[in-house]
Amino acid sequence: MNFKKLKTTIEFTRNLFTTGAISETSREVEVEICSKLPKEDHKIIVEYGMGHGNITREILKNISPTSKVYAFEVNERFCQHVQEEIQDGRLVIINDSAEHVRELVKENAVDAFIASIPFTFLSNEVGQKIIQDSYDMLAADGYYSQVLYTRFNYKKFVRIFDECSITKIPNIPTEYIYHCKKQKN
Ligand SMILES: C[S@@+](CC[C@H](N)C(=O)[O-])C[C@H]1O[C@@H](n2cnc3c(N)ncnc32)[C@H](O)[C@@H]1O
């Protein structure tokens, strides 16, 4: 493990009840979770749970130069870390909870959501609000893609989204990516 990854693991472990993980998601997750991102110009992407920015980097690599990413992260130190590490004019870091997305992202619609927030550590009410608000803000044909370590929360997404699928990444621990689509407004 290199020094950067070790630093991230120490920080994640120290904040276990908000990170819900002891290390960053895998390279396979970074690639798979970004597989539904729109590549066209002027797209709006929202990320929930930026952490130290591994998925954020992959999002920026996949979208057009005129698109924009709003990245939510509750941990102020993680926000400072990414602010120092990623210099990209398309990235807007929001040091707040995903549950406030409606108030904080003032765009007509969001073209894709990429999320790694730990639903197991969110109250049922907060989790439901995040899923419903994201669905309401999502443009037609847009995807909400979420990585989690269990299939347990899948039904919460199936209840709201029009089309859902799960991709299993057989690592230790196993990672699951839920791709959830909105058909039309
Ligand atoms: C499992 S870590 C994932 C970090 C990184 N994106 C990755 O893939 O490794 C979850 C992150 O979500 C953040 N988080 C937890 N609850 C949140 C919330 N309600 N809103 C925004 N971020 C949240 C945690 O602080 C943590 O950085």
C-alpha cells in the first residue's frame, strides 16, 4: 500500500461511523460506477460521499470539458484534502450532507448521480429523502449509481426508480453497484 492510500485508510477508520468503510472503494468500482455517465457537453453530475476523491477523479476523466460536478462530503478534512489534491474548474465541493441536495444544487436537472454514501449508517428517513430527492431532480434517461457493501438496501431504490440492476464486484469485501434509471419526467 502506498503512503497516500495508507493516509486515506487511517482517516476512514478514524471516522468509521460516517465513512462506513476502512478503505477506499476499489479500482473496479471507480470504473463501473462511472460507466453510465453522460459524455455530452454541459452535463450536471452530482457526487455523494467524495471521501478523498478517488471516484471524483474518475468522474472528471469521463465527462466533457463543459460539464460540472457538485461533490457532497460531510467531513471537512476530506473536503480540504480534495481541494488541495484536485485542481479542476469543473468541480464544486460542497461540505454538507447529501440530504440537502435540493437546496444546494440550483440547476434545472441533474444528468447523473454517483454515490458512495453508507446507507447502513443513515437513518431510514434520511436515506429515503436522499433517494426520492435524487429521483425528482434526475433528468429523463439519467442514472443514479450507488456502491454499497451489501444488497440489503437495493429494495429502497427499486421502489422509486423505474429500472434497476446490480453489478457484483467480487473483491474482499464484496462491493455491489446499483445502477438505477429514471425513464421519463
Ligand atoms: C465509503 S466512503 C466512500 C469514499 C470514496 N468516494 C470512495 O469511493 O472510496 C463514504 C463517504 O461518504 C461520506 N458521507 C457519509 N454520509 C454522508 C452524507 N450524508 N452526505 C455526504 N457525504 C457523506 C463519508 O464522510 C465518506 O467520505
